Amino acid sequence: MEAWNEAWATAAGRREWLEPDQFVVELLPALRAANVQRGLDLGFGVGRHAILLAKQGIEMYGLDAAANGLTYANEWAVNELVVLNLTTGDMEKLPYNDNFFDLIITWNVIYHGTIDVIQQTVTEIERCLKPGGHLICTLISHSHTRYGKGNAIEPNTFVIPDSGESSHPHHYFNRAEAQHLLHHFTLHRCEDVDHSVDQSGSYHWQIHATLVQAAD
């Protein structure tokens, strides 16, 4: 996505995306207890979660559409003395083998698209995860202040023209729809949380789940 590629090219654009989210940090003991060995950061941005997890001894891969983020993340990883296996690509078609990962994290990523795109992405996540594998993800919520704004291109999916990242389709979820999307998973945590520092209404579902049954 061009808006993110432009953001990752500057220090100002990267500034708010350098610290791992607290929700992810809180899950580190559970991942260690599950003996997670290999993970994918799908939509890794500038690398904050990939690097966090690599420093826990997890062999980390990453895929993102923005090349500028890849360049920055690789340089950051060298400075942190960890190795990341990063590439650019499309979340709807992951270039990994079946049952390859113990963990997939996708933070502020997979809700960017129509519901068909999102469902195909989840199918790919299920294909690449091992049975019992962990998913850490976010879905943008109906509680978000932007819900209903812009042009509706399908139910609960909106585009705000000429507004950078928001000019890309965003599909908004309530709890029931989030549970339906992830119906092959057991949801351990599913919380509707305001992600904005100033409590301005940037609500997202933050989710920790494990794969029970992959798609047929």
C-alpha cells in the first residue's frame, strides 16, 4: 500500500510504530510455554513485533507489501543482532509451505480489504499454521470513530477517498463477525480496545487464538 510505503520512508512516519504493542508483550510467556519455534509477522511494517519475537529465540519470517519497511526492518534487525527472513508480497497468497508456522501475528493488517480478500487471507493463514498454532491479530471495530464514514463499497466496508491509508477499503467487525471469520480457531482473548494514545476512538479487536481446524 503506497501510503504505508511513504510513511516507512521517514522517521516521522515510523515514530509511532517502533514499540511493540503491550498485548503482544503480555503473550510472550504463553508463547514460550507453547514452545513456539517459527513465526510469521504478516504485515510486519517496520519490524517491531518481528524483532521482539526474534529476540525470544523464535525463527521469524515476515511479509509486507511496503518495500521501505523491509529495508528499515532489516537494518534494525542487524543492530539488534537478530536474523529476520523478510520479503514483500501479497497477504492473500502466502509464499510458505502448509503447516510451516507455530505462530502468525498480523497486527493492523488483514482488515484492509473487502470481506472476500479478508476471508482468503485467513484461509492462507490457516494453511500455513500448524494445528494448534497461535494467531495474534487485530480487526478494526464497529466502535471505531471512522465506522460508517466515507463510501460504503459493501456492508461494513468503507473507503474515504483522498485520505491516505483510509482510502484503502477497511472492513469493520463486531464481535459476532470476528468470531465467524475465525471459526476454525479457539479464541482465548478477544478484546475491543482503543489503540489511540489520546483515547480518540481508534477501536480494534485484539485477538489471541489457536488453530483447531484448518480450512478444507
